Amino acid sequence: QEPAAQKDPLLQQVLTSEARLSLNNIKMDKPELSDMVEQYLIGMATQGKIPGQINDEQLKQILLSTQQPKRDFKINRI
């Protein structure tokens, strides 16, 4: 619980309220993706690489860039 208590205030500074709401919705569906994005945001914020706050659109771009591309399988029957 201690790491969560430390990261919540930092995420509040970095994300707008809409972006935090989106991230919480993602956490319910895909907690591993949410944790990965939170760690990325915390790392960027501690390095001073986030100017201002990240809005919902910017969060969506980060989510798209962190997701693994889906693979399509095609089966050819002989």
C-alpha cells in the first residue's frame, strides 16, 4: 500500500481529471496495462520530461504506443 500512497499524488499532478478517470477505467479491465502506464508516467515525471499535465487524448496516445500489436493468424487448408 505504501507505493500506491506515493504514486497517487504524483499521478494527480501529472494527469488531468479526465485522464485519471480513463486510467482508472482501464485499471478495472486491464490492470497490467494500467500498471505499466502508471510506471511509465511516474518515470517520466521524476525525470522532469512531462511539461504540464497529460490530458485524455495524450493518455490515449501513450496507451496505444504501449500496447502490443495484435497478431493475425491465417490458416490455409489444403
